Amino acid sequence: MENKAKKISSIDQLAINSIRILGIEAVNNAKSGHPGIVLGAAPMAYALFKDHLKFNPKNPHWFNRDRFVLSAGHGSALLYSLLYHVGYNYQIDDLKKFRKLDSKTPGHPEYDLDLGIEMATGPLGQGLATAVGMAVAESFLAAKYNQTNNQLIDHYTYVLCGDGDLQEGITQEALSFAGHLKLRKLIVLYDSNDVQLDSPTDFVISENTERRLKALNWNYLKVIDGNDYQAISKAIAVAKTSEVPTLIEIKTVIGFGATKQGTSTVHGAPLMDDIAVVKKNLQWTQEESFSVPQQVINNFQKVKIKQGQELENKWNKQLHDYQTNYHDLSQDIIAALKGQVFNNPFLFNKIDWQSIITNEATATRVASGKILKLLSQQYPTLIGGSADLSGSTKAMVFDHDYNSNNYRGRHIHFGVREFAMTAIVNGLTLHQGVIGFGSTFLVFSDYQKAALRLAALMKIPSLFIFTHDSIAVGEDGPTHEPIEQLLMLRTIPNFNLMRPADVRETIGAYKIAFMAKTFPNAIALTRQDLPQMTNSNIDAVTKGGYIISEEDDTKSLDLVFIATGSEVHLAVEVQKMLVKKKINARVVSMPSTYLFDQQPQEYKNKILPQKIKKVAIELGVNDSWYKYVGLAGLVIGVNQFGSSGELTTILEKYGFTSEKIYQKVVKYITSKEAK
């Protein structure tokens, strides 16, 4: 069969086929995986890595490397084969362990910079959307720090995507955002093979990709033969000259060389015996499996390792010159290189936090807005915004707008794109050098869930700010009143949700978010004003839960209240009311169950004594609180959708007044005593 070998040199063809064969052998050996993309997309991956991608396989953390995201994460065997071929820290045995427990080569790519994996991918569309965030970070840092005679920050973000990626709704959001902002250093290679898992693509789509992309202000290029390595490389070179982002549609044959090439059959099942047909059609003469020709090692792997080291050495000289000539600015870059953009308590503690703490009732969303403005004056690369709700969420930095005319700005208008916003924030975080955040109403976290989950899975400290955190939203009604969202966020492993009770706890929540290294943070904030608590504590938030109002220590403890956010002051009011019933109560503020659960058992027992009755109070579903109060405990929550009405009438209807809570607690205590 025709494999276009005449169009390219024999060594290039050998390298492409070596990437293909190693990838499909890994799939065969695992008896599962996706060989179709390995065979079809290997030429475009090779063209990118050989001729364009700037990286150093011996230092995957090099800051000025180009970023490459395999958005079509099911093609992981292609990625691992490619990374082995260019000299990253993989051995042949790692390819043999593809999809095996605890291997370096899991079924879908998992974020690990040491191995050259820029992000976890597999949930289609998120790779492309997250890459947009990486491109935003590059454009911002370049505009902020580059000098006429020293372009220190200068790299591209590349994506390899498939038909499935482009069908996902998040992709439309991300493409629209990137095109509007003219993120010219974002280049997408579209593996256009007209086939997906269930069917040919014409069963499910009929749009014109070129017209769609151009309508979104993208540059569009097309390569009609996906095996034409030279044409692909030339297209990438042209894309790099564009003033807007580029998508290159590359027509490929899924499962190229297999008996059933071009069909859904080769998408997601190992080739097994048909691998012999592929090897014959590709004129592959290596008899031993998992064997890479020495010519490929010499002319591709060793060359790329040498090039990468030379590129980084050249950049290190550039960095040295930058430090000499722009010493003050270079400190920010050095912090980024050391991973210290987050995790800098010195900058956080320099802020005069007392300036925003008053005795006046304040909505925690308002406090959050003041905190962000103070933080943005100390952290020069704090950047973010909201999904068209900045006026409501108050999530704005003290700076100009980020747009295509001013990439130095730090206030991002994400538009009504909650899902893409979340992935873009993850991209900002993954890029490093910036602190990214996104904001919207808590009820819309449902739109964001998949990207929030991915942040937690990747163990990255992205920041998400949620406001309008309960039925106290009021007149907007049940569509805008979160009920189950607090619980939903708490069920995500490695995800820290914080619901502060006042200004001090809100400051504490931000401190945790800014010091975090291995988990994302979300802060849930109120629309309504809350009183400043007498004994709230900025640093106590790190414990997750702490005693905010103590019991009478001259008497035995009868009851412990656990409350969060806007319900903490209610618990304190009820605590005082219970004195007339001779019930001695303690109030625990628990802004973060995630952090509390990590405390030593001794501390948890001290805060929540095991044999003492407990009452949990929160404007959300009850379910998560029984692990603290026990099955015999009382949970006062909201287990139905809300209503539209004025704030006080809503709280009255759902029983969230001090008097109604008092009555429930007295009834609970007396019924227990009767038993």
C-alpha cells in the first residue's frame, strides 16, 4: 500500500513508523487501548516535536519550554512512545507496562512534569480549554516582563485534538474565548479522520470546520494528507506567523496500515494479530518487539536531547542578562522558576489586614473583593476574573483589564463560560508563574464540576471563588439558590472547600489558598451581610474547625454546635438563648471539613468530644454532617429546592432564624433526655 514514504527522507519515515509500532505494541501488550490515533496521528506529532517544539527532555521543568497538550488523551500510547523517542525519562519497560498498576504509562495521561506530561487529559475538550489558559499565562507574562532587547518569555502552546474534542461544549467556549483574545501563540493540530468510537463523524456532525473557526476569529489551515510530514511541518511554520490562534485540520486515516483502517473498529481495541499486517504495510523490518532502531535513537532522540540542552543553556544566559539589567523585575521570574509564586507567606503577611476588619456587618463576598485587591498589590502575577459576574462576586484585582490590546492587564473577562473558565484557570496554574482564579455563583459550580475534579486529580492549587452561597440569595429563586452544591464539592477527593463566617475567616481562607501546593481551593461566600464574630481567627482556619464560642467551663458540656459560614452567628445566638434552659453549649466554626479531617484525632476529639450531643447547622443538604454529629445527632439544613422571596422571609420559611433553631434544639435535647 502507499505510505507516502517518497515524500520524506528515509530516516524521518523510519522515526514516524518507530513511534507508531512502539505505541501499538504497548496497546497490544496491555490488551487494551487506542491504536487508531497512534497510527494516524504519528506524523503530525513527529513534525511538531522534530521541527518546532522547544523543550529539554532532560529538564522537563524548563520554564520557557513550549507546552504540548494531548487533548485526545485516549491517544496516550502515542504520547508515551513519542516521549520515549525524544529522550524523556521512560524506558522500554515502561511501555511494556502500559496501563499496568503504578506504571509511568497509565491508560490516560496523568499530570507529571518529570515525565513530560503537562496535564491530565482524557475527558475530551478539557485539554484544549486548559491549553488556552497556558497561552493566556504566556501572553500575560511576556507582556509584563519582556523587554525590547530581552524577550525572556517566548513560547508556544500546542494541542493535538480529535473530532470528539471539537464536539464538546467546553471547546466552543474555549475557542470563542481564545479567538476573541487573539492568542496567536496557541496552535491546535486537529486529527481529522472522520471516525469516532461509535460511528463515522457524519452520523453526528455536519458543520464546516473552516467556517466555524474563522467565525470565531481563528486562523484555519488544512493539510490534506496526514502522512505528509513535510506539509504538516510547513503548516505549523505558517501558523506561527499568524496574529490569531490557529487550528490546522490534518486529514488522517485512523488505524493507518491496519486491515480495518478508516473504521471505528480500530479506534479503541488492540490490533492483536493484525499488528503483523501493519508492520508489513509500513515495511517494518525489526523482528524483535519493543525494539527501536539505532538510527532513530541517533538521529532523533540524541539530537533532541542535545538541542534541548542547548536551548535551555542559551535561555539561562538570557536570564542572567535579564537579572543584571532588570534586577527588580527578575525577582518575579526567579520566584516563578522556584515555584514560589504561591507559597509566599512573607508577601501575604505584609498586608495590613486590620484595615478591612471592622465591627460593621459585611457580606463575605464584599470582604473577598477587598482581600483580592490587597493581594493583587503584593502579588504582581495574581490574575483572574469571573464568568460575567464581577460586579456581583466582587472578584476583581486591582489592575486593568486583560484583553488583546493589553495583555499586561490582570482582570480577565471570561464571559458566560463557566466550564471553560475553570479549565483556563487550571491552565494558568499548570503553566506556573501566575496565580489564577475564577469566580461565579455557587449554584453554577455544577457547570464546572468536571474541571474542578481534574484540578483535584492533578493536585494543583487552582483557586475558585463562589458567591451567593445559599437560599439567602432570596429573590432570584430556586434556580440560583444552591442546595446540594456544598456537599458536591466536599465529595471531590483532594479538594478544599472553605465557607468562612466573617472577614477574618475569609482572610484565613485566602491564606490557605495562597499557601497551598497540592490541592485546589474553593471559597464559598455570602451575598448577605454577616456580623463580625468576636472570636474568629485568621490562622485557626488552617485547622478546618475550631471553637469560636466556648462553653461555660465551670459546668459540664451538654451540647456542641457545628456551623459554617452564615450560620455561625446563628449558632452563637442560640448558644446564648440556651442558657435559660441550663444547657451549656459550645460553638464550633468549621469553614473546611477537608482541613478538619486531616487534623490529628486528638485535636478532633478535643473540638468535638465523642460522647457529647451535637447539632450541625448549614444552609444546604444534611447528608455530609452525620459523620460529625452521628446518626443520633441533629442536622438543621435544607433538603429541598429554595423559593423566590425577600431574604428575611426566605430564612423564616426554611427555619433559619435563631428562634426556630432554638426550638428545634430544645426539642432535640429534651427528647433525648426523655429517652
